[in-house]
Amino acid sequence: MKRTAAAAAKINLALVVGEPLANGRHQVATVLQRIDVCDRVELEPATALSVDGFRRDTLVRSALTALADAAGAEPAWRVRLRKNIPVAAGLGGGSADAAAALTLANSTLSPPLGEERLEELATTLGADVPFFLAPGPKLAEGAGERLSVLDLPQDYWVLIALPRGTRKKATADVYRRFDELGKGAGFADRRAALLDALASCRRPRDFAGFPPNDLAEAAGTAPFAADLHRFGAFRADVSGAGPTVYGLFQRREQAVAAARRLRLRARVWVTAPVW
């Protein structure tokens, strides 16, 4: 029987990054929020593993192979991806698809993996994958694997802007540039400032008090954030390692007006947060 799930994109409402650790990974403290730009994942049992609809996929295939190995089963599912989330844009589309496929495939196993084991498996696939396994905004720490559930305001509008003609830099290259710029120093203080801002966040405009994305300069699309502020956003920043920029607006008509002003320079979506 075919199973289907929506896989929502995410934005980073804040991203604080430290200096590289001995293993080469970076400490982070990031606030992750889903938005209503979604891929659709369809899955059904099959005689072998196949993933259709997106030729560049590697993460869904890796996720299902790992799930089968963990369960002592054969990777025997047919998956179809219907992509709406921009690819390689800092919106977590690949991770969202992988998490949705894991959840759907796990439901076909007898017995399925428990929630904790599935989370452990997701952690091996990518920093954002565990976030997408369960609903709600979260604070992700460590290398992104330590998740804390957050209760954040949801009554605002989101403008997503993907600059035209901009190729996404490899995430590793963005972090390398971040290190070259020496931006990781003072991580503890910036993390503390983020936690303080979270503690006092009661309404959407309180997001303006969140520290800016530490990767914005290294990602190279921060100027779009300045434009969105001029167009009325109460917060604007780069999502993840870019190149997508988002603006948060109190009213939908403000976001729509800003989108019109950016259409020649960026692909734009006016959307909203989802739980």
C-alpha cells in the first residue's frame, strides 16, 4: 500500500557557530522553524530500492539503506519525490525528504524501529535530519543533533528569496570561509545571547532580538537581508549556509509587496510557518 507524507522546508531563525572542533565539525546553536513550502514523498513496498522524481537524490537512498541495515531487512521500497523546495538553497529539502522517507518506511517494518533508535539513525545521515522527524520548532545544539522543543510564535508571514544567478556554495566551503574570517571566536557569549532572546520571545517581533546568522558573510547573500529590512521585515537573514534569504513580516500584504520588488532579482515565495 502506498504511503505519502509532506516534507516541509525549514528556515534558521538564528544560527550561532563556533570554532572547529578536533573532529573538524563546528558547534552550533540554531533555531529551526518549518515553513509551508513542501516536497511530497510517496513510498510503497517493492522488490528492490528505487528513488524516482529527483535524479540528484543520494540522501533518501542512503537513509533507507541505513534503515534496512538497522532493522535486518532488505531495502525494498519504491519512492517517488515530488520536489517543490528549492534544491541546495539552505532550506533543508534533502533532509526533510530523508526524514519523511524514514518515517514512512519504518511504518512498513514489523516491528518498526523505536523512536530513539530512529533518531540515532537520522543523526548519522545529516545534522538537520533528526529535526524533521517530529513536529514543532526546535533549538539544535552540539553539531545539530541535540534538540530541544520550543514554543515559538507562529502568527507571521515569511518571504523566501533565492537570488537569481547565485550558485550555492558547498556547505563545507561556507564553513571554511567562516573559519578564515575568524568568526567562531566568542561562541559561548553569542550562544548565551541567543538563549536569553529565546527565553523572552513572546511575539513575532521578538525574533528581531535574535543574533544574526554567523554564516551570512561567508555565504555571501547578506545584502538581500538588508533589502528586506528596508521593505518592512522585522527580521531578515540568511537561512543555513545560504544562499536563500528570508524576511519575516507582520502582515501578508507587506510580504507580497516586498516579493514584487524582488522578483527581478530573486525567485520568491510568500508563505507561513507550520508546526
